[in-house]
Amino acid sequence: MTDTLTIPTTAARPGATTVQVFVPDTETAATIRQALGSLGVADAEFVSGNAVSATERLSRQPSPRLLIVDVSGLDNPADAIDALAEVCEPNTGVIVVGDRNDIVLYRELKQAGVFEYFFKPVVGTLVTRACSAVLTGNLEAQAPARTGKVVFVLGVRGGVGATTIAVNTAWYLAEARQRWVMLVDLDMQGGDAALQLDVSPSHALREALEHPERVDKLFLERAAIHIDHRIDLLASLESIADPVDVQEAAFRSLLDKLLNRYRFIFIDLPPTVAALLLPALQMPSTCVLVSNASLACARDMARWREWIGPNTPDRSTVHVLNQHGAPGSLPDAEFARAAGRPADIVIPYDKEISTANMLGIKGAQQSMALKRGLAPLLRHLSGEQVAPSRPLLRRLFG
Ligand SMILES: Nc1ncnc2c1ncn2[C@@H]1O[C@H](COP(=O)(O)OP(=O)(O)O)[C@@H](O)[C@H]1O
Ligand SMILES: [Mg+2]
């Protein structure tokens, strides 16, 4: 027995259909069409294709709430699902159909956050039940949560280029790599990220942090400033006389909600705010510590590194030494001695970067100096140095 569903209104991004189906054969398509019809889904889009064509399509379009893809005949279905995970919104429910009755594949796909795997010929009642669970949001019991990656960008002192790095890295991942990205600017009295992105900050971030109980999907959809197709910003511009009291619990609660909706969550974190959120820095994340090459920064870097501690399998620190060679820079050996170790990534001081920055994000993205400087960090964050392998599946989806 199946009931017509009430699909939550926050189901998908504007412009997205509720359900997309990429299967090559008419028999499977017919069974799925019947299952969706019995659930009252009127806007399902059927494409004669598979997981590969779905990946290609979703790199250009908003993700549906439910995605059904076929992996039949693919040499490596798990790798195809890896690639799909990278471009698909994290909160999309994914059902995979294939031609292999293979428990190893089944486990890999489940572990990667795929809601269900069916081998052909698919059974109508099972497909209906799985589609219903995804569309009503009843996923928790059956699939591990798929979550994004948290990237803290912490400038150890003001002016070292943390916002420039956060904004441009986030933008690149969204625009060139088609990742769903949220940038949260916790410098609520500066509002610099909004400035660099040519948008006006609101008071939404303050509201989210002061009233975490109000933050739900609808709040996020209203509050997030949509910068471009795949990148949103949460920011506020508050009066200097009325600072926001940032509580770690409220911040964690906000992050939890963002993790289900975005592939990357960048947190632009001034050092004064970071000091209020110390335990949060220990959560699974990448912490990009940004300094310039001054003695003051070298000392602060050593202190932050010591506080954060060594890398773990879930959490790593990357030291970006920005504005290298600017007046007042220490020689490399002296900087390394004072900071405790050399930087992981060095970005030279280049006037072209500050000039380009004044032109807003589109101008900044034209800067070859910035592009070159950020390339190693981008490779690190998108895991490009490492060929994706099976054990990474869980990290990509989860
Ligand atoms: N590598 C660089 N070379 C030259 N100028 C830079 C570089 N990185 C950042 N800047 C400039 O430094 C200034 C401060 O950058 P910003 O990102 O606002 O720092 P923060 O967020 O750490 O306070 C900006 O004018 C920016 O254009
Ligand atoms: Mg800043």
C-alpha cells in the first residue's frame, strides 16, 4: 500500500526537480515511474543515462531531492559514485541500481551514504518504499549521514590575508570544481567577506548564533546570501558598540545543520573569535592557519599550533604563510625557528593581489598571482594529490 506524499517544501534548491532518474533501460524506468506515480510525484525527470551522465548533468544543475542512478556495466561503480558525490548536494538522497548482486559493492555504496542499492530487475514495492523514505526525509535509520567538510581559515593576526584566502578558495571550489560551498564570516564587525564578494551582509548570522533554536532548513534558505550558483554566504555586519556574544554550542549547532547541506563549509575566523570557539577547532576539519612572515605572526603560529595539537586522521592543520617577502618579513630560516617549523604553503606578497582584491571577487579571480598562490591549498582541500581510492569513499560522502 502506498500513500501520496507530502513532500517538504524545502526539498530542493530553486529550479531543481524533486526527482531525477538516470537509467538506460525502459524496463527499469517503467518500474521506477510506476513507484513514483504511486507516491504522487508529478515532476520526476527521466533521462536515458547512468551515474556518469548524472555526474555530468549535476555539475551544471541544482541537485534533486531524490536521485536514482544506474551503474550497470561500469567497470568501477564505486568510483563512479565517488565522482557523483563530489558534485551532488550532500542532502540529496541517492538510490543506485545496477546489474551486480554483490555484497561488497552494496556495503561500499551504503558506506558512501547511498540510501539503497537494488540490482535488476528491480522490485516495484522495494523501490516505492525507498523513494518514499527519501522523499519524506525518513533517512536517518537507514543511511549514514552524508556530511560536508569543515575548513577553518584562521588568520593568526588581522591583515594577513585570511579573508582573501577563504573567499577565493571557496569561490574556486564552487565555480570551477562545482562543489556546494557555504562561507561563514565570523568577523561580524568587519563584514569583509561580503565586501570581497560584492554583496551586502544582513543580520542573519547574528540571529543564528543568538537564537540557535530558530535555525532550520527554512531559516538557512532565507538567511544565506546566494552569491552564485553553488556558493552561499552567512554573514552579518554589526555595530562596533554591539558585539555578538558567540557561544561555542550555538556555533556547533549551526555547523551541524550546514554539514547536511554543503560539501564544504568555510569558516573565516578572526583570532579573537577563534579564542571563544577553541573546542570546535578540534572537530573533524581542516584548519588553515594563515600568517604573514613577521616575527609576531611566527610566535602566534607556534602558539596556535601548540594549542591545536598534532594532526589526527580526522583533523589536520595547514600553515599558509601569506604575503611572503613583504616589507618586515623575517628570513625563512628565522621564521621557521620562531614558528617552530616551516610553513606548509607559501604565497608571495604581490601587489597584483591587493589591487585585484579591490575589484571584488571577479577581479580577484583574474589575478594569476593569487591563482598560483592558492593552487597548492586547493589541491590539498579537494584531495587532488591523492588518487581517490576505496577507503576514501566514506570521506567523500560522509
Ligand atoms: N599575498 C598577498 N600579497 C599582497 N597583498 C595581499 C596578499 N594577500 C592578501 N593581501 C591583501 O592584504 C589585505 C588584507 O587582507 P584580508 O584578506 O582582509 O586579511 P585578514 O582577513 O587576514 O584581515 C587586503 O588588502 C588584501 O588584498
Ligand atoms: Mg578578515
